[in-house]
Amino acid sequence: SRKPKTSIFDAYIKKPLTEEEKAQEALFEHAKAQCSNAAQKAVVTAVRAEYHLSNGRAELAAKYFAMCPAALEPFSDTAIRLALPKLGVDDPRSYGGSIKARDSLVATNVPLITYLADKMRVGKINDDRMTCTMIGAWLTELYLHERGERRASAPLMEPSVAASAAVSEDGALLAQFLNNNVNNMDAKTIMKILTSHDVGAHECALYAAKSGDIATAVNAALSVGAHDTSGAYEALGILGGSPFELAEPLYYRHASTLLSRAPGGAVDGFLTRYAEGLSPSRLLPSIMNYEQRRAAQARERRLSGTGEEKVGLDERKETHAVGGLELRLNRTMILTTASFVEDEKAAIRYLEGVINQGCRISAVFSYLISLYAKLIDEEPLLKFLTVHVPGTSAWNNATSKSAAIRNEAYSLSGPLDMSAALRTVLASGRHYRSAIKLYMGFGMRQQAVELALKVDPSLARELAQESVELEERKRLWLMIAKNAASDSTSRGGKDVVSRVVSVLKDCGPDVLSIEDVLPFLPDFAQIDQIKDEICEALTSYSSRIEGFLREMSECDHTCDNLRSEIARLKSRQVRVKTNARCAITNKLVLKDGEPFYVFPSGYVILASALKKEVMPYLNEKQRSRVLELEEELKAAPESEPSREKLQTELDGLIAAECPLTGTVMIESIDRGFDKSDEIDNLFGPLNIERAEV
């Protein structure tokens, strides 16, 4: 077996110097000390480099060559001298005819790498980006070439800890070189070099994260693993470790590929980045693509299994509308992906995840409902609707208010479009319990009961029992009783009476009685089966009749009292003294001949003052009517018969009650004094005498 080569990345290890070499080194140091300028020192350095090269110390010679100025050791000439032997070009002039020099240059590219690295360091100091880009690209090629040689020769080497450590160190030093010089090299050029050497996606990601060009790294990862899932997982790792601003457009661009090759990992990555702003609406077309292809493959398997004629799916295009968003899916694109991994829970898991994290996009809710509807198990759909469909009480509260609030009732379900969800569930031809839940969310209890009667009659009875309106409950229970009778008839007419009677017992006597369900019973039935119900109905009728009689007696007594009160009021007299004053203005009521009102409370108030006091507390319609009545009274002659009727109506509006003891006084308790004369009247002497009733 061949012995392992010395690692090209090992630091230069000085070999023991002979006495002659020590003497020569002393001469070089002495000569350098005797130099009086930089040019002389450069000549000494160049000679020193040639000496070490001729003695096989190529790496040390390369360091001295890098210290020489370009006029003395041109970059191109020196680089060619160090590169030609390794390329197989045997030019004695490049190594001075020394066998040791040739062997050291043929064995490895370390001397050239050492020389270029020192030159690149000088370029970085001088901020020479062009030089750094050129030398950096060359160094990257050399690093990768040497690493490739090491890996190619690895199977021929004896396994050892040192050999494996050297291989690991190769990768670490390459990554260190790329990271240290990322700002001094052209990122696209370096990425092209890395991908041309089939570098792993992880190494590309390390450099791409530093350079900011992760698009190339993702493309490289997906192209390397085009026929398996490894590339997709590498790409997801690159995107997950990159800044969101750079990774976001790449998520949208490669979502279909990531889902088709690694659906579980893609969903995890999407959910992780949702909190940072990854949009579900922009990922939704890719998710639909994935589901369409999964369904197409399942259909293909069924067709191939049954031997039926296959439809040309490769040329089919479909249009889907989800939550008002129209998405066109090209079936050709769906079916021609290189690899595909089926995961029936991937799309549902992603949509559930973003909704749990707070997503309120209607299209996401609608598409999730459509996926639930395709499942055989109804439990996920029913559980989802239980959380997101509003209760019947909330709907009733919203719809019982004004028209504006009633329009807002349709937004009680939030982003869930219940109309679209109901159409989707009904179109599936199953999951009727979910449809019933949606009907109840709309407040359509009657439709929910009708559907429940076809699926689960016991559920229909529960829904009817939950109704709070008596008329609605009666209507629903009649529907249930009719269904029970018709269902029994379809079974040969057996147990019709017993089924209808069971409905009566469930709903209670306050909702239905035997007379309500008599039309549903057969023409001939034994009285024994409904004897108890008939007795209960008769007892109920008797109780109701007695109640009506009591009410009639109470009404008669009340009418008698009212008649007595009216008769007493007709004979009531009021005495007003000649010096009586208005309770509001303190004016004599008999002085100017102005009409006045006397209230049962004993207060006397002038008509004008009463109107002024009462008008602010009337509504708009009443105030308008007062003004109309006054105009009509002015226009009507004194002998007009209708004048008394108009005056009576006016009195009813402004003199319905005493303003000082009635509701007007209560409503004006917080009103301030607007005029000073009111304050004077309040604190001045008031000689108000009440009338004698």
C-alpha cells in the first residue's frame, strides 16, 4: 500500500538544518543587515528564495518570493514557475535545474498556494479588489483540486486516525479561507467554482450565507439531489439558516419542488418561518399543486390497477377558485417533476399550523375545508368547524338587532366563508354532521333539522329542543313528528302511533298536544295507545278554560272600577281664587284673560307658560303636532264643532300632567338656571296658592 501524502494544509515544519545550511542562513542575515536600502534587501530576499527552492524547501521559498517586488520577481513569472511542475511541464528553467526543487514542486501545490495567499494578503491591505478576485478564484480552484486528490487517493491509503483528521482539516481550512475573504472576492464566480467541483450543499451554504447569494446555493442543492430527497433537505437547511429577507423569495420560487421531494421537511420549514412573515397565500398555489399531483398519481394507480383507459392528464389544465382567489394549475407541470414523495397530511398540517398561529386568510380556510371534505373520517372537519363556526346564540343576537348590525352577522365566523364551506361539504355527498353545524352557524335551524332527520333523527330532536322560540320549536317538532309517521309508514305502517307518541313525550306538553299530531296518525288506531295523551290534553284544556274564566272575571272587575272613576271625574269641581298666580311666571291668572290650566296637584299655570315649559320635553312629532293644532285653532271659527276636538287634542299634548309634579320635573332636575329672573323668582317671595280641588 502507498503511504499517505503530507497534508497540503499543514503548517510549514522546518526540517533540521545542517551546519552548512545554518552557515548559509547566517550569511543571508548578515547580508541583509549590510543593506542600506529596500532594493538591496529585495535582492537578498530573491537570492534567499532561490537558495531554498534549490534545496527543496519550496514552501519557504514561496514565502520569500512573495516578499520580493514585482520588478525583481514578476507575479506571472513566479506563479508559472511554481505551477508548471505540478501540471506536468518539465522546464528546468522553472526550478533552476535542481532535482530537489522539481520534486518538491511536483509533489504538491502548497508552494503555489503559499505564494498566492501572501500576494492576496497584500492585495487586501491595498484594497485591490480585482487582484483579490483573481487570486481568490485561483486559490479556490487549488484548494478544491488538492482536496479532490486527497479524497481520490483515500481508498488506497491505509486507514488511520491521522488520515481522516487530515481530510476533515481540509474542509475546515477551505471554509475558513472562504469566510475570511468573502468580502474581497466575487461571490458568483466562487459559487460557480464550488458547484463545478460538486461541492456539498452544506459547504455552499456556509459561503452563501456569508456572501448573501443563497439562491445559487439552493439551486445547487436541488440540482445535486434531483432524484432523491437529500437535495431538498439540504436546500431547506440553507433557507432555514439564511436571513429571512434573502430566503423569502426563494421559499416561494422553490415551494413546489420542496414539497414534492420533502413534504414533511418543507411544511416544518414553512411553519417555522411563518412568524417572520412567510405568506401562506403565496405558498397556497404550490400546496394546491402538490395536492393535485398526489391525487393524479392516486388516480393513475387506480386506472392501472383496474385496466381502464387512462385519460391524457399530461395535457390537462385546471382552474380552482379558493376564497375568491383564482388559481390556474398546469397539470403538465405537476406530472413531470423528477421525484415525488406522497404525504396526505402535509398540506393539512401546514394549513392547520398557520391558522393556529393566527392566520386569517379566507382562502386558507376555504382550501383546508376542501381537504377535510375529501377525507373519509369526518372528525377533523367537525372539530375544525366547532372551533371556527359561531354558536347559534351569537348569530341570533346579531340578527335580532338593527339592520346595520345584522349585516355584520355574516362576519361572525371571521375569515371562514361559511357559504363556500357549506357548498363544499354538501358537494362531497358525506359529512352531513358538518353541514348541520354550518346550518346552525347561519341560524338556519329548520334546514339543519331537515338534514338531521335524514342522517340522525336523535340529533334532529336535540336541535329542536335547543330552540328558544316557542313557534319555531312547535314547527320543528311537527316536522319531526311527520317524519316519524312517514318513516313508520315506509316500514309497513308498524308502530306509527308509538313513534308519534314518543315525539310528543320528547317535546313536552307545552309545545305539542295530541290534536297537533292527529293528522299524522293513521285513519284507524286503537284509543288505548293514545289514551294518556288524550286525557292530558283534556286536562290541559280544562285548566286553560278555568284560567280564561278568571281573567274574564278580573277584566269585568277592572271595567267596573274604571266606570266608577270616570263617573266621579265628571262631577269633580275646582275652585280658583281671584288672586291665584301662575306657578311658573307668578302672574295673576285672571288679570289678562289668558287661558290657564288647573291640575289635580292644585297648581295653576298659564297656557303660554305651560307650553313653553313642556315643549322642550316633547318629541319632534309631538312638537310639530302642537304647532299644527294651534294654527288650526286660529283658523277655525268659534262655532266650529271640530274646534272642541282640536282643543282637547292640544290639551292632551301639553297638559297631560302637571309639569311641577310629573315626569317633566324629573327630567329637568339636572337643568341649570339660564336666566337671572329665574334665580330672582326662586329666591324672591312667591305667593303661590294652590287651587282647591
